[in-house]
Amino acid sequence: MVGTAHADQGESPSPSSGAGQTQSTDSDTAEDTVINTAPPREPEEQVTEIPAEAVDDEPTYTGKPTPGDAPNGPDCGAPQSVYRAKTRDGEYHKGVGPTNANHNGTSRTARSTFTSEVTGEVGVAIQGELETSVNRLLATIKAKFNVTVTAKLTAKLGNSIAVDTPPHRTTHAKYGVYRLKHTGVSYVIHSNCTTTPEKKVVSYSPYRVGWNLWES
């Protein structure tokens, strides 16, 4: 993404970092934008990014028992794959394209403008053994927490944002997708109503597109 800086009241800003030129097609207002004091959090776990075309895939059931193993016992029908969401654990930002920065070397506030240089998709990331499809996981999260999460979101080329950079400070900007972290459990209900052990599943689901900004 491209960054430029303009100091108020005639001051000349220090050179800004940023390469290439991009025409802005959309812009975000910075009036309500949060300027953080540190870069965005990264997932603590080793996660697997799920391709958008795989979110409907159901794991192959290979467990026991199968129908007929316990003819005199309870019958729960066909095996059922289950995901239960338990906790919501905040927002995490996944950038699309490079991180940029503008340093204000003047004694007055400068206006820094950043523009995204690339278009990219961000999908769901999973850690753990999910016994059902990603779309079922998303539906469960929506129902339990009343949030809108989706299988993928696209951060587009040409989005721009302008923010104030205080004197002798650097504003950093990363454009991308915010994902909500949730923790839950997944298991299988067998045909005779017994279940497999619950397995912890951590997920990061696309929530909204936006900038992440911080100062140093």
C-alpha cells in the first residue's frame, strides 16, 4: 500500500515509506478509527488456512460402532458430526499486501494517507480436529454469538485512509480482514449413541474488512 504524509501549517514532512502508485476508488474515514500502540495480534496456534472451495467438505466417518454392532442397544441413526462453540476470544487482523509506515519528523501534526495496493481474499483458519464442515462451524458460531462471520472476505485494491500522525511519531498501516477467534469442541455421535472424545477446535473466521493502524 502507498503512504504519504502532509504536515499542517506549512511544515515539511519527513520522506514517507511506500512504493508504487495506486488510484483510490474507496476511502475510509478515520474519525472513529482506533490507533493502536502495537501491531495486530497473530494467532497463537499453528493454524491451517481452509480454502473457500473446501468449506462444505464433511470429514469421512471411519469410526466404530456402525449400525448393527449393538442390535439390542439404543439407536441414534446415522453417525452425527458435532461442533459446539464455547467462547469468543476477540478480533485478529490478517493483512493483505505489505505493511506501510509514515514518519512525521516535524514539530506539528501531519496527515498520513495510506492506499491499498493489492486485492486478496482471507478465509477461515482452524487449529484442531474438526469433525464437521467449516460451514457448519460458521452456522453454529452465528447462532450462539449473534455475529456475522463468513467463509471468506475480500480486501480490495485502491481503498485509502487518512489519519493524523503526531510530531516525531510513526504511523503504521495494514489493510486486510479482521477475523473473530472462537474456541469450541468437536466430536461424533455414534449410531449406538456413544460419542468420541471431545476435541478442542480453535477457529478464526472472517468478520469485516478494514485497516489496522498503530503508532510507534
